[in-house]
Amino acid sequence: MEKKYNIPVEATLEIIGGKWKCVILCHLTHGKRRTNELKKLMPNITQKMLTQQLRELEDDGVINRIVHPEVPPKVEYELSEYGWSLQSILDSLCAWGENHITKVYGDKSAVLEESILNN
């Protein structure tokens, strides 16, 4: 049976929904990242969850997994051309989140972690 969506946003959320996928994608808008770099940027994600989310994003064609033939193997992730088409959505989500944090907490520096994404 063919998949049916009630509204198009369901298709979007199927790809980028959940707690971590947008965070991973936002980090990848700043360039290629190795798995351990992503883990350091997102200390609250488990290694298992990070690996799972990266695989799903790769399967959906949103990110590319680049394996460098070295010993030990070096693996990097980057946004695919298709993944870059999400940039305006990610920027909008970040802007809305920043406005929400300011509305609820006042000073965003009180609740935002130090991160290259928060500068």
C-alpha cells in the first residue's frame, strides 16, 4: 500500500522530526563533522542514538557519509545537496527557538549552552 500523508508537514517531520535530527543538521550547516566531533557538540546524546540518527538521515538522502581510506578509517558527515534544501527551515527553527527562549527566560545566555551555533 502506498504511503498517505494528511498534510505535507508530516513528510517533513518524518525526515527531520525527533529530538536530535535538526540539531545534527544545524551542526552540519557549519561544515563536515566526524562522529566524535558531533558527540562533543551534543554531549547529551548517546553514541547509539547519534549513530542511529546519522544512519536514518543518510538513508533519507539528507546527509552524505564520507569514508576516507585510512587506518583507522576516517568517517565524516556532510549535508547532501538535498540536505542543504533544509537550511531555510533550520534557520527558521533556530530563530523561533531563540525568540521563545527570550520570551520565557528573558536572558538567553542563562539557558543556552556555549556552542558555535549560539554565537
